[in-house]
Amino acid sequence: MCGIVGFTGRHEAAPILLEGLSKLEYRGYDSAGIAVRKGDTPVRIVKAKGRLKGLYEKTDSGKAMEGTCGIGHTRWATHGEPSENNAHPHCSDDMNVVAVHNGIIENYQELRDKLSRKGYTFYSQTDTEIVTKLVDYYYKKYNIGPIDAIAKTMVRVRGSYALAIMFKDYPGHIWVARKDSPMVIGVTDGECYVASDVPAMLSYTRNVYYIDNLEMADLGNGEVHFYNLDGDEVKKELTEITWDAEAAEKGGFEHFMMKEIHEQPKAIRDTFNSVVKDGRIDLSSVGLTDDIIKDISQVIIVACGSAYHTGMVDQYVMEEFARIPVRVELASEFRYRNPILNPNDLVVIVSQSGETADSLAALREAKAQGIRTLGIVNVVGSSIAREADNVFYTLAGPEIAVATTKAYSTQLICGYLLALQFAYVRGTMDEERYLSLIAEVASIPEKIEKIIEDKERLQFIAARLANSQDVFFIGRGIDYAISMEGSLKMKEISYIHSEAYAAGELKHGTISLIEDGTIVISVATQDDLYEKTKSNMVEVKSRGAFIVGITHYGNFEIENTANYSIYVPKLDTHFMASLAVVPLQLLGYYVSIGRGLDVDKPRNLAKSVTVE
Ligand code: G6P
């Protein structure tokens, strides 16, 4: 969360910083600020509470701030309420040090007390102001250069950070440091960029350096120098980003979420084609050989949010196909419960960003126990991608809307292909079924296209939902996993209270909440469980519920029970999540629009949760 940017070069910095921040607004948007410096004149800082628009207005789109070197920040509040005072950049009292920060400093109170004893005063409630002043303190106390002052600070603070810092004595330079918070650095044509995420600099460069944990860098004069904690210079390789700038733009759609829903067929095809050759799965790019697959005794899938929901689907599919025990766990729980892992287990971390703090910590916990780890990750070069033993990339391209759609869909595809390959290699599935199920997966994009073509129909039911207080999603088996995702999509962007229940659990409490007109969305795509789920639909209907049924074409009988029916094309039931989720994404979208909300940037949320 929080987005940071920096630029130093020949061009005016402020417009570049503002544009970069606009690409990072998905990371946080309760306030924003920039600091810009012209030559060796004093740094100017401008901040605004609320969306970036306010900062654009205050700086006349950057024109009011002259200078070719600067840093900027868009905030998702952790320490201190969203306010102009707490917005970044922060500075030492004499403006000797100015900084922006993404992350959390855990021992901020102790450091604040220490600095107070040394005569520092504080104007904000943020941990960032404390780090900024700590750098200033070491810089002056030991009369050392920026790298040594930052290194001393890094040794003293606990927590996570990506920092971009300007020093009064070094015009034209930006210094950065990183631990457990993402940061990329770009260099092109004698100019340097730094940002929390690639889209912020895509329109300028695709050549980036990834700075590692506990490293620092000095950007200036068109060059970047990297240093380790000892202050020794380290060499880095440039990486070329293959996403194009257009992929991170709205491309004619009103919102990123709708654009990304439409991109699902392509994202799925790309991900599928990356490991399927001539109709067979080849996981050599992932590094999972047949011998490795045969030796695995258990699979533990660890993730957060929607990625966790794909893990729920994977559990059903992989256990069914490969007859291997699969556990799925929330990363925030897994990391703190001293999990029992066996040497032949495989821990799979699913993450779009590859930076989610809990998922990253879970990965490290598994690695510390010597367990093989596999990352299913979208962002190339992210921390999880770099630290996992094996990586299966989802080729969804940049996902900007906070509510995930195409990353979720591609994560499902990775799960299906892993399950099929495990089953085939371990001898629980014969060749004929293996090949025919791969062909089924190949048919998903086209079927999603059909659902999307028909999207306008959903607006009718979305209008009914827009006025509800509560929505319940029910389903069994994979339909339960789909319900979890459908419910999350609804609540996160429409702010309507929604819950997902395993349909069989309803009668153990939740059914008492059903009254006249309560909306229940019943996901009923699993043929073997259909009759059971239908009984649950009848139970809630007889208590007054208004039922929206989702099933596949052919199951028209659902109309006897459901008040409104949504049909998706037929597909092998194991893969139905890929189809049933699409109308649920669209429903969430239309309900949010109907309520006049900001679909792409729902309140209180951030796309990449890099703090606990
Ligand atoms: C946030 C996002 C969700 C995402 C979750 C996990 O909550 O809003 O869409 O599923 O983080 O993120 P990750 O990047 O690890 O997939």
C-alpha cells in the first residue's frame, strides 16, 4: 500500500511525479504529496488530502512547481489519520532531509522517544516523519554521507519500508532504500525514475532494476549506483518489462475493472499457452519436473483475499484429480501458527502482486523450514516471484482496479493445469481424460467471451440488488468457493453487506437472517450437488428470500425455484468457477455503478497490501 515515485533528470519533475502517482493511486488514495527542487534552491513540498485530483489542482497540474528532481507519494494511512499534515513527503525541521515512505516502522514509538530526547519535535502522527528525522540525526551526528546515514537508520528501524529521500546537500540526487516493500528503478536517456510499481514509469521506460531487500541506491546524473548495508557497491542487471504502456491504461473503457473483465479471455489464453504445447502440459518453465511432482506428499496453498478463493477451488480440483491431500490457508493465519510441514510438502503461494506482506511472510516461513515453495504470481520480479523456489507466472498483465478479476481468472487456470499435470504424472488420470480436460480448459476463453457479450442482461438484476441491505451467496463444493469470490466482489465495491455460506451450513444459524425480500444468490453449477443446493434454495425461498440462481445452460429447471436465473455455458464441472465468476464480477460492477460509487478505488482498500 502507499505508492512512491521519484524522478531526477532534465525534464520538469512535477508533471512526471503526478502522472506516476496517478498510475499508483490503486495503492492508496487518502492523501498525496510531492516535493520538488530546482537546482540547489530549497525543496518545495505540496500536499493535499483526498484523491490526487486535489494535488493536481493545488500545483496547477505540476506547473506551479519548478524543478527537475523530486519525489511523490499517494497514501493509504497506517499511522495517523488521513490528513494533509500526515500526508507525505515528510521533512526534518530544517528541510535537510525530505522523504516518502511505503511500509510500517514497528519500533516508531521507541525511535520517537529517542529523537525527542535529542531535541526533535514532531508535527505529524506518522512513522515516516520519525524515519526522516532519524536519517537527519545520523547524518549530522556522525557527519557522514547519505548512504551511511541511511544504512545506520536501516539497522535501527524494525518493519518494512521503501524509502525515497532527498538531501539538501545533494541537489539532483534521490536516495532510496528498501526492505520488504516493493520498489523498482528505471533509467533511460540520462534520466532516472523510481516507483513502487512498474506502471508508474511505463510511459518513459521499460528497462528497470529491482532493488533487493536491505539495499540502497543513489539516483542522479542519469546513473544509478546500488549499495549493500555495508556501504559496498553492488552490481545489478537491467530487466526489460514486456508489458506495454497501453496495457496500464483504460483503453476506452470507463473503468479499469470493466476493461480487466474484458481482458480475461486473452489473459487466460496467454497463461494457458505459456505451458501447454501441442495439447499437453509442459511445466519445465515452472521448474516442476515429473520426479519432483511424484515426490510431493501434500500441497498447502497459502494466499490472501481473492487469491485465497482460487486456492479453495484448487483444493477441490487437485484432490479430485490427483488424489493428493491439499490444504488451503489464509496467509495471515498460516504465518503465525507454527504450521506443521513435512519435507516432501509443496507450499504454493498465490499472489497477484507478489508483494502481499502476509503471503511473503508465509513463503519465508515455509522456506525457513526447508520446504519447496511455488509462487503463482502475476508481477514479474516481485518479492514472491524472486524468493519462491519455482514460479508459475499468470500472464494477466498489469491489473489496476483494486477488485481483482483477470488475475483471479488466470490464477484459476494455473491451479487447473497443475492439478491435471499432477494427476497425469502421478497416475491418477489416464491419457485420454488428461487430454480431453486440457481441451476443456482451452475452451474457457471463448465461453467467457459469450458471457461478456451478454452482460447487459445483468443490469436488470443489478438494479434490484443496488437497493439491498444484505446479500447472501450460497453454494456447495466448488460453488461454495465461487460464492466466496462473488460475495467479496459484491461487498468490496458496492459496500453492501454480503456473506457467502456453504449451502449446507445455512440451517446452522444464517437462515435466521432470511426474511421477506432478502436476496440470496445461489451458485448451482455442480451437477452432482445440484439437487442438494436446490433444497437449500427452497428452504430460503419458503422464508421469503428473493433467489438469483446461477447455473449452466440446460439446467432451465432452476427457474422453478429461482426468481431470476443467470446461465453460463456448459463446461466440465471442475472448471466452472472460471465461468460462474464472470457474471458475479459484472454484478458487483453494475451494483457499484448503480450506487454511484468509485468502482476502481473502493474506500479503505488498496490493491497491494504490503503491510500486515
Ligand atoms: C487485496 C486486493 C485483492 C487481492 C488481495 C491479495 O486485498 O484488493 O484483490 O486478492 O489483496 O493480493 P495478492 O496481490 O497477494 O493477490
